[in-house]
Amino acid sequence: MIDNIKTVMGLWHNGFIDDDIVIKWADRIIIEIIEYNENINLLSLYGPLYCSKLPNYEFPSARKFTYEETLALKFHFLDIDNKFDRINFVKWIMQNCMGESLSNPLVMFGYMLEDCSNLEKADLYFLEQIMPLYDELTFISDNILNVII
């Protein structure tokens, strides 16, 4: 349960889900589980903002997602037809792939975007090359988001 709470708080902390989703998740867990869980009750009663301000020994800290996990989650919520959002996503990829393992195709994708001479070319490269990565990104994001489903 602690790992699920950390994941939900990580999703909330990174702006992927809002307070209402967190509280509804906590309420559902309270109904579904038999044993009492103080952390779930705190989330249900006071919400994620309150809980996020508690010390780590009182409430689990938010999960820190890896580059690959964050990339997959951002892709999941991306409106790919919105050029402004897409360009911001491309910028995020280029900035955040640095220092990650080049053996990872998702990291190499970021470096290939970085090699484009400008954002317009990077955007075109993104549109051409993102679909082969779709299954991997969806697998990663679904594994994380299944906690709140």
C-alpha cells in the first residue's frame, strides 16, 4: 500500500492528476480494503497538499519517477495535435535525456531530437519517430497509472 500511495502522490506532485482524483482514489481504497490504513484516511480527509507537507516519518513521500517513466507519463497526457504542447514536450525531452544511459532507446530518441538544428526540425523528427516508441511508452505509463484505476 505504501508504494501505491507514493505513486499516487508522485502523479499528483508532478501534475498528472489533481486533488479530486487522489481523494477519490483514497475513498475507493478505504471502501475496498478491510484493514485500517492511517495514510489512506489522511489522504481522504485532508487531501494531497496537506499530506505532502507532513514529515516523511508521518506520511510517505511522493515517488520520484525516472526519466523513462516521466517521458511515458507526459506522452500519455500529451495532446499530440497541439503544436505548442508538443514543442514544449520536445524541449523537455531534449533537456532531460542528458546524463541518462545512451543504451536506452528512449534516451537516444532525446539525443536525436537534440541533434536537430532547430525546434521545427526537432518537432518534425518527433512526429516521424514517436510512433515506433508508442508501445513501450504506453506499457510504462499504463503500469504506473493502473494504481489509480
